[in-house]
Amino acid sequence: MKKEAYSIPETAKILGIGRSLAYQLAREGKLKTVKLGKRLIVPAKVIEQMLSACG
């Protein structure tokens, strides 16, 4: 079963970028996140859109 949202480290791995860069993109608003308690999560739709936009 596919996940509906991913943590920042999981997102970084999927996108092939470093964890620090993923957190930086989230802070800058370039990576859309949702706050779940104290955690930032990235909806799967956002990751899919980023992957399709990059090729």
C-alpha cells in the first residue's frame, strides 16, 4: 500500500536530495509540507508533482 504522506528524510531520499536541502526547501516554501503535531510531513501528491516536473 502506498503512503499518503512522507517525512522530510523519506522525501529527500525519494527526490534524491540531501536531508538538509529538503528541510531548507520546506522552510523556504518550495516544498509544501503539512504540520502534524511537531512533525513536518510531505503529501505524496507534492512529491509526485515534483518528480513529474523534473522529468
